[in-house]
Amino acid sequence: MKTRNLCKPLVAGVLAAALSPAAMAEEKDSFSIAWTIYAGWVPWQYAED
């Protein structure tokens, strides 16, 4: 009995996902890239010694 109660929402979810239109990404001509470093520990003081 519990298996039947579990299957109905599962089948409904699979059907909804299969029948929904796919989302398409927007085409872009340019993009930007971010660059960073972790500066929490920089060994400059030790390099001078």
C-alpha cells in the first residue's frame, strides 16, 4: 500500500519534468572573468630574513 502511495507523486513528477519546456541559455558575445588571490598569509616578512 505504501509503495502505491509513493509511486503516484513520483510518476507525476517525472511526467511534469518530461513535458515541461526546456530552458534555453541566452547567447552572449562577451563575458568577464574575475581573478583573486588569498592574501591572508603572504610570506614577505620571512622572505626578507
